[in-house]
Amino acid sequence: QVKVQNETNCLSDVARGGFVKSLEQIGILSVLNTENQGVTYAVPKQAILKRGWLNDDGYYQWVVEVPYRISLDGRRRGSIDVKMVMLIKRVSLNWREDGIWVETYSVKPVSAAK
């Protein structure tokens, strides 16, 4: 869990917490441990722009959905189809070098991601 949080540098604190909480809720973090010693990977599909608008600060922001499959190959094997939903904001280059900030982030199983 700490490693997941440390490797999500483009996420706000709220988004990072939502991301980790989402992975806990769908059971991914419970299988990512030294006992299972596997490789976890995600295969994304085409991103879907659900909404885009200009915010009050004069920057654009977007709601983006990315369907993908998370697979685990190790002592335990399996996969789950999920949908990642993000609120992405364009921000000042003085604030973020790449000008992009992920404000909120969640991952849900496809069956529950409606």
C-alpha cells in the first residue's frame, strides 16, 4: 500500500487515497504481497472523454474513463475488468512541470462501474 502511494506522484492527496482505497475495495491489494510473489499488470483499452470544461481559474479539466484489465500472474492467478475514472485538471506549469494534475481517481469493477 505504501509503495502504491509512493509511485503515484501526479495524483493529489485525495486522488491517491481514492486510488488506494479503490484497489483495496476490489481486492487487488490483498493479493499483492510477498506470499503470492507475482507480477501484476494492467492492459488499458481506449480512454473515453466523458466531459471537458473550462474551470473558474481559466484552466481546462476533464472527466476521463479508462477501461482496462488487471491481471495477476504468480502463485495466485486471475484477472478483473475494471474502469478507472479520473478528474484531470490542467494547472500552471509553475505548479506542476507537466501542467497536468489528477484531482480524483477511482477504480471499480466493470460490473459496478455504471
